[in-house]
Amino acid sequence: MKSGSFMLEKSAKIFVAGHRGLVGSAIVRKLQDQGFTNLVLRTHSELDLTSQSDVESFFATEKPVYVILAAAKVGGIHANNTYPADFIGVNLQIQTNVIHSAYTHGVKKLLFLGSSCIYPKFAPQPIPESALLTGPLEPTNEWYAIAKIAGIKMCQAYRLQHQWDAISGMPTNLYGQNDNFHPENSHVLPALMRRFHEAKANNADEVVVWGSGSPLREFLHVDDLADACVFLMDQYSGFEHVNVGSGVEVTIKELAELVKEVVGFKGKLVWDTTKPDGTPRKLMDSSKLASLGWTPKISLKDGLSQTYEWYLENVVQKKQ
């Protein structure tokens, strides 16, 4: 596919798989903002992506021109440890069905989205794309990671054997509207936001946070990721997967202070240093994407403020 031709095809049929999730919903908003008018969207009840025959008949009937594969079974450490067969099995089924049917039904280009957990536990920091398959994975999410690695390799294999334009993007830690704010199953940023909000609502004196606050983490607003996905569909057509990160690191302590400020909690922060810290540092090297001409636009402070507004309107108010 010629560079720059995707943005010229505003009426082309685009299938966004997983359009209700954090990532998929952001991609739909971005495509609509950019003037794309022919998005094909299916809920899980309308199309079971783990069913080979259902996916096959969907592609035969709809014949999308482009596919963005943002559908996946995702979860935190607890879920990964509890349901390893689901995490490897369901994700392998979704990817294999969608990628194969997209190829056989003449899709012009496909973007597969993975996760930073594909990299070895002790990868060099910042993590370059070349670190893939250079060492053992983090055991707590290896089932999910193995499935995602298989997806990258499947895209590469179809490119090698069939000269088909399948590309992969690997996002860093994401946050934003439609995030999961569940008390047990959410990631660190939405979990902190919920806890500070509830402490503020209950006039609590303090919030206790696990660990020392010293680990470094990278966060990217999901709207920035969606922007990067549209950019990659338009501008990138290479064999290797592409890291998508903000390039900005914050300590968990800095993050907690920032969330506290955005939420307006006036009490104090207490660190429970008897609890584990996790990986000391996890930063992706996104210089490849920057060299192609894309950089993120939303600062962490602005992104947190926007996310908190969404949380108040869509999570807190709905409970009242």
C-alpha cells in the first residue's frame, strides 16, 4: 500500500474489532473525527471472534477494506494467574481467525495491536523493538504475552509468504475514557483515581498505597494511541512491529501525587513498604515511531484531568 493513501479513503469500509474497549472505542472516535464514514462495528453478541466459521462468514459478507484488530481478552495479574488457558486460548483464536479471514477476503491492510508485556522480563531499558524473544517473559502474564507474540509473528509470516500488508503496534500502559475502574481488577492509574475519589467523598484522612512509590512507569493517553494507529495505517508498511509510547517516565509516587491533585483529595498519602513494588522500570523505546514523524500530544496532567471528568460523569453519576 502506498504511503499516505489510507487518509484519502474516507469512505472505505473499516472493521474495528473490539470497538467497545478502551483502545477500540478511542480508535472509533479518532476515525470519526478524521471524517471516516464507513466503520463496521460488531459487539461480541453480534460476532463471536473466537468462532472461525462466524468470522469467516462475516468477512465474506461485509468485505472490509481495512482492519484494525483491537479485540483481546485482557486482565491484570490476578486474572492472568487464575485463567491462563483463557488468556492464551481466546487470544490465539481471535487473532488467528481475524488475520486469516482478513487475508483470504482481500483486506488491503491490517493493524494488529499487542502490548508491552511481549518483552522479556529483564529487557534493556528503554525497550527497543529488537528485544522481542531475547529472554524469558514475566511469568505473571506469559500466557497473554505468548498469544500476542504469535499475533506479531503471524502478521510477519503473511507478509513474507503472501506479500500482504499486515503491521503490528505495541502500546505502553494506556489510560483514558472507558478505562476499567473496578476495585480489584483495574490497573494502577484508574485504581489510584478511584481510591482518591472515594477517600475524598468519605472525608478520609489518608490513602494507603502499596510499595515504596519508587518504580518508574510510562503512560500514554488512549486518544494519543488512536492517533498513532491512524498514522501507522497511513504511513507505515514494514515487517517489524512498532512501539507506541509517550517516552515520559514518572515514579508511582509522582503519579499518585498527580492523581491526588487532579481529584482534589486533601488528606495524606501513606506508603505501605511491606507490599511489593513490582518491576523497577518499564519504559518503551519509541524512537522508531518518532523517526517516522509521530509524537504524542496529550500531557499526563491534561490526560488525567480529562479522565477524571469522564470517571465522574460515567462511573460515579451512574452509581447514584
